[in-house]
Amino acid sequence: MRSLSGLLLCLSSWVLAPAAWAQSGDSPSDPFPEIATAYRVEINGEAVWEKQPRRRLPPASLTKMMTALLVVELDQLHAPATISRAAAHESGSRLKLRAGDRFNVAALLAAALIGSANDACHALADFVSGSEARFVQRMNQRAQQLGMRDTHFANACGHDALNHYSSTRDLALLANELLKHPEVVALTSLHNARIDTLDGARSYSFDTTNALIGRYPGALGLKTGLTPNAGNCLVAYAERGGKKVLLVM
């Protein structure tokens, strides 16, 4: 992605484009050829524009959407979860959570989705499956169930790794499944948040990694990503003017 201003311009175009474009077939097949290596745009659930939608690319922290989906499907957001040593030693974006600290699952989900915290994400994997390795197996099983044929996960948080890839088509499938859970959008639409340990000893504040939140009217999420191999990645969701727009790039 070139810049936030360019992205805002493109997203505005997609949200405000005439609905007839999606129906008449007169819209250009690749209206923004320089904006990303691959992308997919859906308006009200229908694919309007896409570029290399099945190309397998590193998804960075867009991976956390699958982690979030498995967590919300478990429906234990108020359960306590303990930070393991493995989670506390996570690299990349993190809150520096301490091993042994306890949070409710909803707090860790907020940290993973809003602040893209890898330590919180790893802790969620531990909570659901007992270890990240077993959780990754579950991620790949769920991906198969959703028809994500160009996706394979190697970790829960989105680190660059061999055999860790997805496509814009698959990520759109995942995003649409995640959007069925209103508690997710309630989190991803927040500009910032704070979580507290269950004993009240420590609190952690963080801002959203999604620069569209608070700057683009109607933006409600959904997830950003950035790694050396993946570059900038984004799944943006907005509701405006009676339209629902999903952008994966």
C-alpha cells in the first residue's frame, strides 16, 4: 500500500461507487492497479473488483482473524486465561504481558484484534487448545471447512514462516465469517482500549493499528498486518450510505 491518503481515496471510491457498477459489468476489472499486489473488493457481499485473488501470499497479522474466529466460536469470552511462558516470550508486536498473569478471554481478544498483540494472541491459542501447535491444527481444519483452498497456517499470530500463506479470496471468506459475530466488530471499531489483569495488579493500554478507525467515516475494522515478507496488509470493513464494503489487500 502506498499511503493512507491513497487508501482513503480508494476506499471512498469503493463505498460511494454507483451500485450499478456491480450489476452492469461496466466497472473496470482493475481500477487501482498500483494499490496492492493482490486485492478483493466486495460491496454488500458481492465481489466487484479483484486482482490475483487466489495468489498465495504471506498474510502477516491478518492471520489473527482465524485466531479470533476460533475464540468467539468457543463462546467463552468471560473465562479466565493465563499467560504462559511461551506467550510472554512472543516476538514482534506485543504488550509485554507477564507469564502467570490472568485475564478474561475478551480482554486478550481485544489486545489481539485492536493492538495486534502477539503475546495476547498466543495466550488465546493456549487457552483454546492447550498449545499453539495444537491450535494451528485447528486453524487449518477450520480453514478447510470454510473453503479456504489457498490457505495454510503455520502459527497463530502471523509471523513469516514456511508454509504460512493465504489469498485475498480466502481472507474475504474468513472475514465474512468473522463478521457474523457482532462482538468482533464492537472491538475492531474502537480507537483504543485498556485491559486489566484479573487481580487488578496491572493494566495495559493500546491503540488500534488500523489508521482508518476514527479517520474514515463508517470504518468498523477489521485487521491490519505488517511483516518483512508480507509488507502492509489490510482487511478493511466499512458501512456507509447503505452499503457494506469489504476490502482485502
